[in-house]
Amino acid sequence: MKLIKKSSFILWLILTGIIFTSCAKKDIHIDLTSHEWEVVKIRYDGESSYTKAEASYILTFTNENTYAINLDVNQCFGSYEITGSGNIDIGQGGCTMICCDSKFAMQMLKLLPEMTSYYGQGDELTLEGEDGNIILKEK
């Protein structure tokens, strides 16, 4: 009976260790201005899967609390504020109106101001909000 308890405890320790070491650490102290960020995919709340980016969309955060994002044709600019540890407030952007951007670009642009938190994981940046997520990678 003692051997079974000891074996169960050891198995529990091993499984717990595997779970904790297999999870990549989420970094909320990431410097958003240290890189340009390329959009990889977006997901709206209620959707089960992500939609991959159709082109290269580059998001840049500056030290002056402004951001710029390049769409298919147009460029958009706005302001952002880090409101706390891992929390962000992204303002609605103004865009050039040269021509037509893709449906994906317009959905992403609509989703961007809804993001309220962020974290880094490896070379990725995740923006999260009630309405969905945007996954970006270091450029």
C-alpha cells in the first residue's frame, strides 16, 4: 500500500513538472517599441480558428505613444497608451484613402482598437481584447 502511494506521488510530481516546463512563459514586460511587428493572424471572439494574414501588415509602436500600421495599400496612424502591466489602450487610427484594402486588412484595423492587453511569448506578440486576438511576430 505504501509503495502505491509513493509511486502515485512520484508520478504526480513528474506530470506536474512536465506541464510547467512545457508551457512557454508569457512576458508582460515586453518593450513594444523595440521591434516592428508583422501581423500573423487574427481571431474574432466566438470564432474557433484564426484567420491568417494575406499579406505583410507591419505594426510599429513608437516611444511617443503613437503607432503606424501598413495595410495592403494604405497606411494608418493612431495613438496608444500603456495603462498598466500588460494593459494597453489603442486609439482608433486615421488612414490614407488611396485605394482599396483587403477584407482581412479592414477586419484587422477594426479589431485593433478593441485590444486591451498584451504579452510576448518567444518572438511573438499577442494583443487580446473582448472581441478577439491579434498575433504578431518580430520583424
